[in-house]
Amino acid sequence: MKKSILFGISMMMLLVGAFPCCDFNSDFSQPEVVSITPADRSSGVDRDTAIVVLFSKTMDTVKTANEFSLSGDNGTVEGFFTWSPDGKRLSFQPAKSLGGAALYRVAISAAAEDSNGNDLKKPHSSLFSVSTDLVPPAVVSYAPPNDTMVAPDAVISIVFSEPVDLDSLYDGIAISPPLQGRFSWDATHGTISFTPLYPMPYGSTYSVTLNTGI
């Protein structure tokens, strides 16, 4: 009986020694965005700027890049990522120069992770513009006035508070029922005119709608 007990103890000691103690990850702190360039609500940013994000911890570069996006009026901006050696600073260089009048949004979802698998503490979102003017144009006056009788060849005229992007007029101004015609503008691009190609039928009622795409 004594031999049996000693044999059992010896085997247990060998088993314990055969499995070394493992090091478990005890870091459960969540990473945060420390700073971002361009700063939120910046204007007059260079069109070839890189987006630089500084994190509080070393990040999983692949997962974090997948959760990063830069988007503008025309959708997501494509570009290239680079990281600092310590994995804390992300740089995103757009593949093309940014547009002059667009507002851009930088977004990083909370699914971005540090190197230990901890999710970003909270999602990040910020805005910037490469233009110094973030005030949208407004309609100062228009003709013909509302609810008036006009001649069949009347010209529609709209005066804006500042010059407008001419390419945005075609989708930004809607006439109902549809009316064929051509746009023209003054030298400052602040006054826009629409001249019908054909006389408007007597008794017809037209509405002109301007959307925020202008």
C-alpha cells in the first residue's frame, strides 16, 4: 500500500512539471483616438493632405485600416495606408487630390482593435473642408414671382448669394412639368437664367424646385 501511494504522488509531481505555466493577456484597456489631422471642422485644408490619426495604444493595423474611411460628396475616397513602427500612428494618403468645395468626413468604427484585441473605446467621426467657405449659397431673389401670369417665352432667373458651381445646376434645379431649355449665367456665376427652347403652352402651371445639390 505504501508503494502505491508513493508512486501516485511521484506521477502527480511529474505531470505538474510537464505543463509550464502560461502567460495570460491581462490588458483589457480600450484604445482611444488621441488626435487627428486635419482637426475636426478645419477649413482651408490642402487638397493633397494626408489624414493622420494618433492612437493611445499599439493597434492591429489590418483591422483598424479596415474600419477607417474618408468620404466626401462623391462617396468613399480611395488611398494608401502607412503606419509608424510602434503601430500607434496611422497615415492615410488619398490617391487623388481632394475636391475644392467638398466637405469630407473621417470615420473610424468601434470595431477597430489594438494589438491585444481590445475594441476602440468609442467610434470617431470628424469633418474638414479644403475650402475656407463652409457657408452654402442662398437664393436672394427669383423671377417670375410666385403665382403670376407670364408670357410663353418668359425666362426663369435666380440670383444667389454667391457664385455657384455650374455643373451642379443641371441636377440641382428641377422644373415641373419638364421644360426643355438652356442655362446661362452672368460673369460672376451668381445669377442663373433658364430660357425655354419652345413657348410654354397657355394655361400651363409650372413649378421650379432647387435642391441642396447646388
